[in-house]
Amino acid sequence: MHRLTTPISDEEIRGLRVGDTVYLNGLIMTGRDAAHKFMIEHFIKGTPSEEELPLYNELKKLLDGGVIYHCGPVVKKHEDGTWSFVAAGPTTSIREEVYQADVIRHFNLKGVIGKGGMGPRTLQACREQPAVYFHAIGGAASLIAQAVKEVVTVYKMEFGVPEAMWVIRVEDFPVVVTMDSHGNSIHQQVEEASRARLEALLEAD
Amino acid sequence: MDRWRTLDLTEEFVELVRRAATVLPADMRTAIAEAKGQEEPGSAAEGALETILLNVKMAEEHSTPICQDTGTPIFEIKYPYGVSTKALSEQIRKAVAIATQRAYLRPNAVDSVTGQNSGDNTGEDFPTLHFQEWDQDHLHVDLILKGGGCENVSTQYKLPDAKLGAGRDLEGVRRVVLDAVFQAQGKGCAPGVLGVAIGGDRGASYIKAKQQLLRPLDDTNPDPQLAALEQRILEEGNQLGIGPMGFGGKTTLLGVKIGALHRLPASYFVSVAYMCWANRRASMDVTLRDDNVEVNYA
Ligand code: SF4
């Protein structure tokens, strides 16, 4: 079992192997389709405009050694204007496959949290950077929301609540490394092993 | 008989929805806890099941949804002579809207043409309602909340299937159902429960498959051949090693329930309704006694 706090170092990432359980702590940011598309178009392929520069600098600080969570939370706004997370389970990650590798490289991201795993481009970026893919427990919305101790700020609210970039402070957010920085993917391994088992079972009769 | 017609059960239906969304049935909890004991200590599989159990406990304590995807509400209603199904339908639709307001359900009904979310979980054939009159004198309502992620890995086969070597017999059924478990990997939030239907036309087959999900995990199929097949697929499905969330491990399935329908000589369908670990179901019995209306939830 590992307990990691953002910003995470390269050594810590290299020490992780697929199958490891990790409890994440510190600041992380949610981001799904709209956020990834925005970062690519405005910051990575394009150059930030003058008014976007402050946000870009904030993200560079936050994501250097940081973690992005594929999540569209259900949030509650309190009377004093603060927010809290009510339900915060992971969403399917593969939709970000086209963007993820570039975002990892550009911002020196150390991890991505989601569910279902990602493809070869992300795995390659994980190996080079290094970075890892953390799998959260699908459906564990209440538990994960409890691990979100504070909503620090939110960027790009115009994307809507689920798609906005929420900066949150988490405490012991439970995840499992399913793609590591040594080129291993549990998703690939399990699929191959289960295919062989299936073939044997269908042979049997 | 007139009393059935004037009865308003809206609040009782809201309570039924609340229970389904926030309390995982005891047999599911027991099965997950037992499965956890079988996984390697310290493994990702064990950790995933541990997290699931903790999450279930928190949801019950806070009366919040077990999973943020509260799914399609499917009501199976058995009613005695004299009940107005039209009145019940209206009450259920109202109850679902109230339950959404109270945040037991996430707004989940999207207009397929305009893309608009109705905001209250009502819409065309939403929630799903199935009525059946029976000989008993009380009302029985079962509710399932069927998640979207696992519905996306549900599937239907047309036998014979040459690629899988599946003919039109129970051995063929075994082959295609195991293939369905393999294809799903962890994507339906494994460990799952399979509702399987053999026969019928395509539509009836899917409905029958979902209805199997109402059966308690520890019941025994009255048909000994199907009972044996259920047991075999459960064991072999777990031998695939997919494990909770697809992390690898011993627990891929928690139950397999199979039902059969008559079919046309020309067709042989096998439908597989994949239900995630968040197998949310609840039931309610309503009995009229002298001056009282007795309501029991389970
Ligand atoms: S498949 Fe089930 S547990 Fe997973 S997100 Fe959907 S409803 Fe929740």
C-alpha cells in the first residue's frame, strides 16, 4: 500500500507497479472532455491569449507533478458561496485517449484517475514522462465524495458543472495503479489471460 | 374493490425508490463480503471490494445514492383484481419525480431526438412499468435501478453462432454467455450478476433477462437443467479471472439467473442482462385490512 501526496516525484512514480493500491492526498483537478479539448487547443497547440495567461500559469503550477481526475461531480453550493462534492465517481477514461498523452507531456502530469483504462498512446506517455494511470472504483460515488475534503476553486464554469475544472483537496482517495510507467497495463494483461481461459473453457466440451 | 381505486400510494412509491437507490440488498452485501474474503489479501481485487462495501455503508447511513448513476427505474407490478393500472402509473411517475427532487435519483431521462434531459426522470416509457394481474389479493411491486455502464455491456446472441461453436441447446447457451462475460471485462463495474433469457422474440427475451435479476442470489432455479447451467456458468465465469473492476481476481460474477421462454422454430435468442455490483432492487407489498392499509418493504 502506498500513500502519495501531490506534487508527486518521478521516483515515487517509478516505484509504482500495476496492481498497487494507492491512497492519494493533496490537490488534484477534475477534467473531462471539454477541459482536455480546451487545454490542447488553447495551451498546447495554441498559445494562451493575454487574458488566458493567468489560468495557464495556475495550471502549470498545479499540474506540475499533479493529477487529473476524469470525473463529472455532483456538487452542492452552500449559502456562503463555497462548494462541496456530493457524488464523485470516476467516468470512462477512454474518451480522453486522443488528448491525454499531450496533456501529460506538456504539464508534466504524474497521474490520471478514471475508470476502464486507456490506450497505447497514453501508456507510451506514462512510460516516457513518467506517469501512471490510477483506476478509481466505479460506482463508489459516496465514498469518493467523502475523500474530497475541500473544493479549493473552479475554473471554466462555463463548461457546466460536470465538465468544469474543479480544484479539490483529497485525503486518502483510494485508487489502484492499472497502467504503470514500465509499460504494463492490467487491462491488457487481464484481457489476454481471460481470452486464453475462455478458449480453454470452450474447448472443454 | 373501490378502495383500491381511491388509494394514493405516491409517498409509498417514493419510499420504495429511496430504499432501492440508497440501500443495497442484504444478499448482495453478503455476497460481496464473502467474495472479499476469497481474494488474495492485499490485492487490488480485495481493495476494490473493500471500497465497495464501505461505499455501500456510507450511502445507507447518509441516505444518499449508492452510485451516482441511478439508472433506469424498472417497476414490475403484480396487482389484484380491481386495481386501476392507470392510477398506479400516474402515482409512480409522480413518485419518481419527487424522488429526483429529493436527490435519491439523478435526472436520467434524456429525449433521444432533442437531447434534452427532462430533469425529473419521467419521459416516454420512462420509468419502465410492467403490469400483471394475479390471483392474490394484495399488491406486489418490485423495483430495479438498472445502471447505464452495465447496460452498455448487456448483449444478445442469435444461435447458432458459428464463431463460438454455439448450437441451439444449453451447451450453446453456456458458450455465448461466457463470451458475454469475457467481452464485458470489468467495464460493467464487475463483479456483476447476469440475468439470462433463452428464447422469445428479441424484445421479450431482453425483458425476461432483466426480470431474472429480481431473483435472490441464493434461490434455486426450479428447472434442474437450468439450475445446473446457472451454477456452471457462475463457476466458469469466475475462472476467467477478470475480477472486480477488471483488476484481475477470483470474483467476476456474483450470480447467474436464467429463465426460458417459448420461441419460434426459426429463432433462438439468448439475452444477457449484465447488472453491476450496484444491483439495486427493492420491493413493496400493499394489503388492505379492514380500515387499514398495510405496507411492507423488503
Ligand atoms: S455500472 Fe453500476 S456501479 Fe458502475 S457506474 Fe453504472 S450504475 Fe454505477
